[in-house]
Amino acid sequence: MLVHERAVRFEEIDAAGIVFFPRFLNYCHDAMEALFAPLDGGYVRLVTERHIGLPTVHVEADYRSPLRYGDVARIEVTIPHVGSRSFTLHYRFARAADGLPVAEVKHIVATTDLTAMRAVPIPNDVRAVLERHRAPPS
Amino acid sequence: MLVHERAVRFEEIDAAGIVFFPRFLNYCHDAMEALFAPLDGGYVRLVTERHIGLPTVHVEADYRSPLRYGDVARIEVTIPHVGSRSFTLHYRFARAADGLPVAEVKHIVATTDLTAMRAVPIPNDVRAVLERHRAPPS
Amino acid sequence: MLVHERAVRFEEIDAAGIVFFPRFLNYCHDAMEALFAPLDGGYVRLVTERHIGLPTVHVEADYRSPLRYGDVARIEVTIPHVGSRSFTLHYRFARAADGLPVAEVKHIVATTDLTAMRAVPIPNDVRAVLERHRAPPS
Amino acid sequence: MLVHERAVRFEEIDAAGIVFFPRFLNYCHDAMEALFAPLDGGYVRLVTERHIGLPTVHVEADYRSPLRYGDVARIEVTIPHVGSRSFTLHYRFARAADGLPVAEVKHIVATTDLTAMRAVPIPNDVRAVLERHRAPPS
């Protein structure tokens, strides 16, 4: 399990005064990048030099409590499933200050050759990172 | 069914060269606002004067094909379910130029008193708009 | 002079309840894209096929009055100066409902080969569009 | 002088493959928030509890070199001028890896009562923070 913390940013608030719901998926992407930091060159090199990306094929999110400016999101990431060309990430969001449950997201991505835009087998170093965090949803 | 078209914007592209996946939910919110344009004062007045918002409680998205800069998304919105304090929207995304299926999103929102942050019964005028688009997913 | 209108979007509000100040430059970019719509294939083709972009080299903005959710920005675009490899755009923002002055932006961009990231002479069709809107700041 | 480092985020790239120019101002806002971290409750409490905000009245930016995904921006913040109800921030951007000059931004903000949307004298604790970083542009 990776734990990723991120403060709500000033501009992530919507006209209803809470974090705009799509931005939770931005937070997931941040957490996913943090997960792949151990790769040589990190997620950046995977995308920009190896031209392998992780386009989303499916996402499911349950929102329990809003986040506001001033909150810090605490995100626990686990990998409940690894296939041959795709894998599943699970993110559990809580408010860092008091542990209030905020949201849960299930996220399936496909390892994809960004030039051909075609799914490819999960590279070995990516798989190794995934195995390290392999666990049912926290 | 409401049909909402929206061009991909220059800044909606990510480092992999495609529309960043969370932004599909921004597009959904745009389409939802368009759906509620017939309300007196539209979605804006609902939020800013009546202090009723539509926070998301659940979202499920399937991504089939990426969108790129230059594409126009054609989004068909239907309302498959209306409850007492929440309702479901369904969005079918296609690429406007050729009808290529792009994504499908199921989106459940709760009519919420934004001051108390508590679910409230769906107001009558909101319900009337929903009934007009009531249909199974297109 | 081109006139471009754009409603404030739900997610463009910041934690202070007004349009986040950097987003005024997003509005400028939208207006600039609208200005270049008469090009064959528009701004999209300029960037994606001809690989010519318009990176900003200088921007100056004066903010007079905030925009809020529910406002529509009315943006008047003129071209006060055209050089050999760069040109200046001027944007005057007003609130569409009542004409309240909102902001003024001066924006200098360089016609740039995006592959080499090097300034290139302004293409003839781009120059023709600019000449059509050539005028001192409105 | 405050030094603030921030990695370019995956979704900050535009269709031309570089950081979208308005986002440099987002980076400035981040750096400004970091500057005010020493306030009791930080910038968050200033805005959300004391209802004092720092709307921008003027901004000037010079862009010298683009930022790309994978770059880290190193931002040096100084305060060249403090008035009675407004002050000036100066941000010097470089690419952290090699010090390449990237941009310079001059940013004038007014201490503002967010309820009345009226400029107010700079609070003493805010002024104390500003004095600590008082210096001509770095």
C-alpha cells in the first residue's frame, strides 16, 4: 500500500464551495505517478521516452464526504488486480486531519503503446512495482 | 434526450497527447448544466441563489476511444432513474465527426442543501426537467 | 475587432468565490482560437498538422472587477501590432450583462515551429487574419 | 527570498506539448501560498476564516523557455514593494535541473475584504511576512 497525501489547492474548488468532483481523479493520477516513482526515470520517462502510457479504461468512484479548501487528502493506494495488459488500482480517500472517509475509487488502466495507441503487455519493471502493492482494497 | 456538443479545448490535453481522463467528467457537468438551462435562472440560480447543488455520490465511466485536440465530443444525456433525493444521469460520448463511440458515464447526484450539506427532496421544477429526459441509457 | 463571449464555468471559481485570475488567460486563448477560426482547418490544424504554435512571450493583465459564476465575459480582441515573427493581441473584458469593465490583457506571441521550438516568420494566411483585426486596443 | 519547487504535472501540458502559459500563474499562486505558510493557519485561514483574500490587480509575465512534463520549476519569490493596501511579488522561474531561465512574473495583489470586495489595509501579520522577503527582484 502506498500512502499519498495532497493538500486541496485554491483553484480546485467549484462554485458550490467544495472540491469539484472530477478532480478526485486528478488526485488519483497524482497518487499513481507517486506509485511509479521507483521506476527508472519514474512515470515521466515511461510516458515521454518509452512512449508507454496508462490510459483509463474504466473508473468507478463513490463519494462520501466533500473536501474543502484547507483539507489535506490522505490517499491509500493498493493494487487489487494485475492482468496481462491492464491492472486495477484502488484508492481510499480520507481527510488527513481526522480520518473522515471521503471517497473510494476503482481505476482500471491499460498499458498502452502511445504511438500505436494499442494495449501492450505490462512491462516487467511496471509489474514489479504493482506486485509490491498487490493487495485487496484497503 | 439532450444532445450536447463540445469541442476539445487546447488545455485539456495531457502529457500523453489525449484528453486527460478526469476531464470527461467536466464535460458531463457541462452537459448537466445544459440540461438544466430550462430552470428559471438555470443551474446558476439553483446553486447561487437557491443554494441547492448536485454533489456527485457515484460515478462509473467506461472509456473506449481517446479524444484529441481538434475533436468535438457529442454527448447524449438521458435520465434512467429518478429517486426522491437523488437521480441518475447517463452520458454517451461519441466523436462528432464520425460517430466513433468514445465513452459512457453513469452519474448519480443528490439534490443537496449546500448550506447544511444535507440531501433534500428533488425540487418540483428540477423533477420536471428530469422527467422530460427520462429514458433508459441511449 | 472580434467579439467573443464565454460564460464562466462552474469549475473556474476559486476558494475566494471568484474566477481564479490565471483563467483569464485561458479565456484569452479561447478568444485567440476563435480569431483564427477562418484559417483552413482553424487553429487546430495550424498546431496539429502544420506544427506551428503561438507560444506566449509576454503578457500583461489589469484586473478591474471580478467575474463570478453566472457571469458571461464579453471579450473584444484587436491586433495592435504585427511584427515579422511575433504579434500582439489586446483583449478587453467586460461583463456581458451590463458592460462592467472587468479586465484588459496585452498578449505577445511568437509564431513558432513546434518541432524545433524556434520562431518562424508569420505565415501569410495567419498574417491575413491579423490584418483583418488590426486596430489599436479597443 | 522564498524558494518554491514544483514538478510539472501530467495534466498541465497543452496541445502544443508544453506547459500551458496561464498555468505559470497557478504556480505563482502556489508559491504565494507557500510564502504565507508562516501565518497562523496559513493562507487557508486568511481566506476561509478571516475572509481576506489577495485578488490580483496586475500581472506581467515574460516567458523565455518552455517547461515540459518531467521538468521541475524552481521559483524564487521576492517582495519588491509593499504599499498600504497592496503589494508586489516577483517570481523568477528556472528549470531546477540545470538552472535554465524560464520566466519572470511581476504580480500585484490587493488585500481585500472578500465579503465587501473592498481593499483593506494589509494586516500586520501579513505585512510581517512580506517584510521578511522584502528585496528587489532576484
